[in-house]
Amino acid sequence: MATGYEGSTLVAELNRLANGGTYPARTAFLEEAAAACKWAGFSYIYETVHALNLKASSTRSPADFKGLNAVCNELAGTTGKSAVSALRSINL
């Protein structure tokens, strides 16, 4: 599998990750929260940041949730990147 491509959107990267590392056809794209939840393994929809925090740590309480950039960097093992840049670096 490959990493994301420069210029991709957050929605595109979440769909790539939810699809096992490859971009699905645009007509099959899920909306942001649905793609985040699918990648995190949920069959129901949480807000994007909620789903990503639970993917990062299934025992993390809402009081300890990280913001979008921080949790995406945590998932990617990076620091200081924007959310989409961090997700682009994930190679599934």
C-alpha cells in the first residue's frame, strides 16, 4: 500500500484509510465522520475527532480527547503536522 498524495483532502485520506490504504472511487466516498468511524472499526457514527481519539486509545475518556491535529499526529506517529498531512503519512 502507499501513503496519501500531496493535495489530498482530509475526507480523501480518511476514505483511503477506511478502505485499507487505497482511495475508493469518488462515488463511493463516505463523509468525514463515517470514514473516520469505519477506519476506527465502529459500525455506528461518532463525530470525527471522537472516533479518531478512540482509535488512538479505546480507553481514552472524552475529557482527555485530543484535538484533530494532535490525534492525527498521534495515529501517524508524527508531530507538528496538520491533520491531513499526518494522515497522508500513514502507510497501510
